[in-house]
Amino acid sequence: MTQGKEEAKRPNNPDYTMSAVSIKNPPEVKVLLDEWMAAKKLSDKASENLDFARASVPELPEEVKVKEAGKLLAEARSNLEVAVKEFGGYQDTEAGLYALQQVRKTITYDPDKVKANIPTYADKILAQVDVNVLKGLLRGKLITQEQVDNCAIAKESLMFVIQAES
């Protein structure tokens, strides 16, 4: 019973192991992640204070604090992105801490390649390549994965994930 309660308490944070460029949990990145978290808290607090102060006085020095905090946060993020590229990403799923580069992959299919590689079913798949029909033919073993792969056009893009769960 105790084990079930422990599992229920465990946060359900994402695990980027399969999509991250390189997770090595280097201490250099952790230090910068801590700095980013501090800058984020400062920026959030300055924004809250500004919203409260604006209700009373139209132009305040609080606006300067918000701008400075925003600059600190942007600089901290920039430093963190450079460190992730240089040393590798950081992930602590238990604490909900992330500073990593994630690969996003999208696959489209070339109609001409479909006609060349799957001529028997090309008319069923094409107007544009209907991915659902293609997947159905693959599941039904009417075409092979190799035929599908020969028609694919993969595009990858990178994005940074920098996050600290509160």
C-alpha cells in the first residue's frame, strides 16, 4: 500500500529522453538553470508589483524594474541556451527542471515518390498523400515499411525547452 501512495505523490512531469538532442545533466547547465529560475521569479514579481502600482499611479519607477528584470531573464535564457548547446541538456523529471534542446520531426510524403514506390495503390492514396490510407495499407500488410519510408520527406526542427515546475 505504501508504494501505491508514493507513486500517487510522484509528479507527472514529462520525460524528454527520446526527443532531446543530448541530455547529460552537466553542472554548468544546472547553475545557469538556477540563475534563470531566479531571474524568472524576479521578473514575475516585478510584473506583479507594476500591475499593483499602476492601479494607483500612472507612471512609476516600477516600470524600470520590470524592464531590468526582463533583460536579466532574457540574458539568463540566452546563457542557458549557449550552455545547453555546449555541454548538453539538463533534465530532472522528479523536480520538473528542464533545460534542453528538443528535436521536432514532421514527415510528409512526396506524391511522385508514392506513384513510383507504390504504383498499385497510388490512386487510393493520392489527390494529396492521404496518410491515413497509407497507414491502413501498411497495417494491412499490403505495402511495406520500406515503400513508405522511400516516399517520406522528414523535416526536423530544434526548439529549446526551459522549464521549472513551481
